Amino acid sequence: MEEAESKKKKAEFRLYNAMSKTVEVFEPIVPGKVGMYVCGVTAYDLSHIGHARAAVVFDVLFRYLLHLDYEVTYVRNFTDIDDKIIKRANDLGEDPLSLSNRFCEEYVADMKNLGCLPPTHQPRVTEHMENIKNMITQIMENGCAYAVDGDVNFAVDKSPNYGQLSGRKLEDNRAGERIAVDLRKQNPADFALWKAAKEGEPSWDSPWGPGRPGWHIECSAMSAHYLSFKFDIHGGGSDLIFPHHENELAQSSAASSDSKVNFWVHNGHVTNNQLKMSKSLGNFFTIRQVIEKYHPLPVRMFLLSNHYRTPLNYTVAQIEQASETAWFIYQTLQDCEVCLSPFQERLAKSGKKPVQIPGEAQACLTKLQEEFNDKLSDDLNTSQLVTGRKFNEALKYITLNLKPLKIWQKQKQMSPLVHSIAAVGREVESVLRILGLLPTCSYDEVLQQLRERALVRAGLKAEDVVRLIEERTTARKNEKFGISDKIRADLAAKGIALMDEGKETVWKPCVPVVQGKWVGFVGWVRASVDSWVAFKWIYRFIGWFRRVTGLVDHSTSMKKQP
């Protein structure tokens, strides 16, 4: 009984709710089903790494809910008509709807590159004008909005709970982030549900005259259309809590007394030098710019390296570290796959049969499963999951046992070790899959892609590295160790690590090594200790010392003779 209760407790998923300001046990409105709406991008430019974090965080939430066997309806919208879109289109001399359509497609391509699963629905504002106008009509009929000169404004005074999500008092609120103060408003905090048409701008017919929707109403209308007025999770960046989500909450409640969102979930900002990364500040990097130099998998790994609610400071050093971590993970799994290849057919046949796993491997599996479940079930904590102790112990178990496995590989015999390594490898892959870090291509291909990005960062081509390796090999043969060490150190400074494996030298991406005053000397010592060169030089030094010592003693003794 206690064991059953313990398992039940471990299975509980707890999630922070911005409405209650506490972590709560997640229980869907409809058992076994989850409705989730996440505010997407305003499509007027390429998306930056801050947008990527929001997408990746909610993609992991989506994946984890699926892992928990929920049937999930995931809706993420596009704002494809907006003041910013119109301004950008005018600057470029382009049709606003053509521009927004183009950037919607670019966003979808970016999400695919980052390994995000496509949401169940990706609605656009321009496709849901009837839903929006119908909701505005409902709000007006309920006495919570008013029309003036073709505009329709929401009356915040009619919303008794206005401010409950953000914690702001009504008298302290600004009029809104995207519009100037309008003296025609009954309250300066009133916000637009419908905006009267302006000359040269796209517009749609409505009961209040031609125009287009305000910013906030679109999400209320589309979430109600796809998920009803009651659904489980509403997500977005923390900057959306006010005014966007606060206004959504007010207008949805005004449209229907049944309106309710169980959990309001928000991700923290990505910062650059501790300032929020944003297009308005001009301190952002687009997703395209980042993945030109870094593979999308380590970029995704970086985006998951902090708890989703905390700010994440973008630094090159952290992306470099994530790239090195990714290389180690995928190289380990590639080695594992190669060593297990002779046994794959028999492993597949024995897959449905219970197999006894030795104690060490079982302990490794259990610890990894427990850490993964404990972290993700506790408010989706992905921080240090793939760099943590248990995950790395699993990788270490695979690495240490690959050499003994080769003995069984030659004999083509199954052993408990084969099953153990296969089981640990599958568990590692399971963790990566739920985090969206399992490559869709082969490990060999992803390792090659990581090499290609490392060459881009280093400003080199593959043939350049091959040539430098050959020059280093020649220098070592000619005992010109100063030259060989310099080649190795120069490449390491560019993020290319050379590894001598027997008679062959191979390379891998690494975190660039900053060269200092003693780096050349330390590098020589490390290289020498790992090879016969050290012993050769030590031997020469001892011989020289003996000759010098012997010569001095002989000279002294000669002078003392009578």
C-alpha cells in the first residue's frame, strides 16, 4: 500500500500557476485530455532567440504531457495583422498580409529546425475575423464594451476582478502598451477590441464599420474557438502577463460567465548582458543567426539549461559549452549503436521478454529514471538535466563497458552486458526524446553537422584541418615539437580539439581554449606525458647530466694529482 502511494505521489505533475502564485498539482478539466493555448509571434520579422525559448519551453511541456499519456490539443497562434506589421510593410513597400504570411512561414521553418513538434492548430487572426466579431458582440451585449467613432473599447470598470492575474491595481494601470492615450475613453485603462479603419490599411467589415481587431481580443476568440471558454493551460512569455493576458482574462470573462483557465504559465526572458532581448531594444540575435554557427540541438539544450521561469542570459560561452556537451552525448550513443549492431536482431527478438539486468546497470537505470521524473514532474524543471550527475553516470556506464562489449562482439555471443548497455542506452534516448534532443537523423550525421558548424565558427574548411594535422604529424616525426604544439594550440583556440588515437589523429569540436602565457608550455607537457617523447627527452637529459657531472669530477681529480 505504501509502495503504491509512493508511486502515485511520484506520478503527480506539479506546475506553477501565475494566478495563484503557487505550484499546484496539475489536474485537467476533462480527465485524460489537456487543452493548451500559447500566444505565438507577431509576424513582421524573423524571430529571435527569445521567441525560441518560449517555443521550446512549451514544446517540452507538450511532449511531457504526451509522455504522461494525455491527449493534448495544443494551439499556438500567429498575429498576422497588427500596427507593427503595417509599419514594417510600409517601410518595405510590401503588402502587410503578404509580409506577415512570409514571416509566419519563416517561423514555422525555424521551429522545425529547433526540433519543435507542430502544434495541433496554428490559427491566424485574419482567418478568424467572424469569431472575433462575434465575441466583441457578446461583450457589448453584456454591457462591458462601448463603441465610439467606429472603435470598440473594453470598459475595465465593468471587470470587478481586473488585475487579479498581474496583481496590479486598476488605478495604477497604464492605458496599454501598443496604443496612445485616447481621450474618448471612459477610463484611460480601457483597451481596444476593434479599431476603425485608417486609409491605406487592411480592414474588414463589421457592425461598427470597417476596421480590424485590437491586439488582445484575437487570443480570447481563437482559444474559445478551438478549446472552448474553459481549458487547462494558457501560456506565453512573462512580458505578456500585463497587459495582454490580464486583458484576455477580462474580456473572456465578459464574453462568457463560464470562462476559466486552470493554469496560467509563463516563461522567463532571454537576456543579453542582463537586459531583456527584444526587437525594440535592438539587442537580439535571430534564430537564423545563431544556428548558422551553432547546431540547433545544442541551441535547444542551452534554452533548457535554466528553469523555464527564470531569466536566461545569452552568452557565447554557454552555447559553446552546450555544443561540447552535445558532441559527447551523441558520440557516446553513436559508439553504443556501433558496438550493439551485431546484436540488434537478437535484442529485438528478446525485447518483449523480461531480461535480468545486472545490479550496477539496474541501479544506473533507476537513478536516471528517478531524477528525470522528479525534475520534470516538479514544475517542468529541465535545468541541468542532461549535464547532471545521473545522466552523465549513465553515459559513463556505456563508455566504460564498450571495451568489454567488444570481446562479446567478436564472439557474437549475447551476454548480460549486451542487455545492460542496450537498456541504459534506451533510457538515455528516452530522456532526450522527451526533451526534444533526440536527433531525427543518424548519430553519424548529427556528429558531422556539429563538425561543420565548428568549422564555420573557426573560419576553416575541412581540408584546412586535414592539412594542419598532416603538418603537425610531419613536425612530430622530425621532432619539431614547438611547431606541432603550436598547431594543436592554435586549433584548440578556434574550437578544434586534436586527439591522437594510435597512429591516427582525429578532431572534434570543443570549447575554444583561451591561450595564455604558459599555454604552450603546459600543452607541451600534456602532449609529452601522453607519448614516448617524454621518456626520450628524459633519457637524453639524464645522459647529458651524467656526462657533465662525470667531466667536472674528472677535471677536479686531475688538478689534485701531484
